[in-house]
Amino acid sequence: MPELPDVENYRRYLEKHALRQKIAHVAVHDTRSLRHMSRQKLSRALAHHTFTTTRRHGKHLFARLDNDGGWLAMHFGMTGRLAYFDAADKEPENDRVRFDFENGRHLGYVDARLLGRIELADDIDAFIAHRDLGPDALSDDLDSETFDGLLAERKGGLKAALMDQSLVAGLGNLYVDEILFQTKLHPLAHVQDLSAAERRRIYKAMREILRTAIKSGAGSEGLYKRLPKSYLIPRREAGAKCPRCGGKVEHITAAGRSTYFCPDCQKR
């Protein structure tokens, strides 16, 4: 599933390839990718206009329209991504919505499993509040003290809390496993059992891991080869060798999700 690092790189990709290009046409190949609107409404909102800037909050990507028409909001579900291409015969498979630019090039919203969504938003802050999203995990406003206060108020499973978008927006299964590994915390640990020092370690690891993943090209092929050798992510397989102690990685279910950890490093 695309998480914060993937979506941040999608944001940069859109900025690089699709800003300030006039949209000639919008082709909707599958209306199941649209939320609260028809293909006609989307086309009317975007045709003959341009994207002027972008913003990301958690796993959501926003592109501003030049006509004060608000923002195009995109969520990428389990398999979504963006693809910029220059000829119709190069259109990627599972391209659900395609933005055709007047210069003859195209931006595709690709989503094999149809779990993502595209919608229009008048105001991003209202959009975030309506969906009860917490602060972005890399926001400048989310300092260690603020994060400590948010986490200290929680009870129950630690992994479930970190994946809860109302606590902090942007984390998912993959990067939460990495955060727990780097902080040597067991995936079945409980939030209320954490010390203040452990909460600070989680915050620091979260920020470092997300920034490293962005820099390493999250959302593109070959990510696992570019991540640090000390990371668990490339070894998320039962029986794999732990990059820290050489023990065996184990698989369990935590917070309803497949979870990988080292029982020797992450003792409960």
C-alpha cells in the first residue's frame, strides 16, 4: 500500500511532469475510482485548466486548480500510482483516470485493485477535518512533544495506534514494522506500557525512516535495494536473517495485519 513516502514522491513526480500544463480532456475509464462525482463533473472542473501547485497530507495528494476551482484530491488505496506518458499507445495497464494535456502528453492515475479514489475538495483543511486525519507524520508542526502527548493519551496495541490515521496521518503496515524494529519494540506491545523515552524513540525513528524512504525512492521499483542494510523492510519474510542480530525474522498478525519482526531484538 502506498504510504507517506510513496505519496510524497508521487507529489514530486506530479510537480515535475504535470504542473502548469493545460488539461485538454479527462478520460475516466472506470467510475469506481471517482468519489462523490460523475465523470462529467470531473471533466467540467478540470478541462481547459491547469494544476498550479501540490500538497500532501498523510497518504492523500492534492493538486490545486488555477481557476479557484479548489483541489483535485487523490488517495492511492493498495496499488495506486501516477504514470506520465507521451503517447496513447504507451498508456499503462489499469489506467483508471487519464488527464490529457494540450501538449499531447498524459498523466494516468493507475490503480489495479480499484481501492483508491479521486475527488474534488474546496478546502484541504476542511477535507482533513472531515476525515478525522491527525497531523502529517512529517509536518513541521508535529514536534516530539506534540507526538508524545498524542501517543500518551492512547491505550491498546502500539501497532494499531501508529497505523491509526486519526493519531498521525501517513503510516501504514510497512513503515510501522520498520519503526518498531528500529526502536526494538515488540509489535504486540501496548501504548500505555511505553515510557516517555520509548515514545521519543518512536518519534525520532518515524521521522528518520520516512525521510530515508523518500530519499531512497519510495514508490518506484528497486526501493528495497536502495534502503539501508540495517532496515528490516527488505527482509520481511518468515525465516529471513535479521539485519541486526542475525536471528530469524518471524511472522505474526498484529492489528489485523501481517507483521514481521525479530523476536531476539524485539522482546515483549
